[in-house]
Amino acid sequence: MNTAFKTSLKKGDQVVVIAGKDKGKRGRILQIVTDQHGALVEKVNMIKRHTRATKEKAASIVEREAPIHISNLMYLDVATGKGTRIGKKILADGRKVRVACKSGETIDR
């Protein structure tokens, strides 16, 4: 079953978590994980992974981000400081840009 995955959020966007254990936290998207319909967000949904000892390094516990579902994220509007939906707009020069729905400001420059 090959379903298409579409999202308006991109790597590097500032987002706010709107649901789940990390609700209210803000961060930057590090990576979009398409097969899980999620994203890795900086300092959000942190998990601990135990690494095995090798000849080069000792065993340790590494804390890193786990994917959070894209539906639990909302773009952080810099003008209002709150989460907003993202719309699309075609400019006069023919470029298609993303627009913050609350403030009306363009996201893509």
C-alpha cells in the first residue's frame, strides 16, 4: 500500500506541539520522516537508547529525539507567537509560496 504523504511543514521550520506529552513545547524541525508520517523536532519527544560497548567506546545511554506525528505539530507564526495553519499563495511573479493564515505573512522568501 503506497500512500502519498503530503505536508506543508519543511525541515528548518519552527513548530509548536499541539497534542501529546510534549504539548506546548516549541522547536525546529530537524528531519521529516515520511514513512512514519512524522518529524524529528529539536528537544521534543526525547527518548533514551542504550548503546552496546565496542572496542572503541564504552556502553552508554544516549538521549535523542524520536519522531512525532505531523498532525501533532503546528507552524509557529513569528508575528503572533502562536501556532497557525499554512496556506498557499501565488505571487505576481508566478512563485508559489506558503502563507501563515493568522497573520497573512509569507513563510517562504
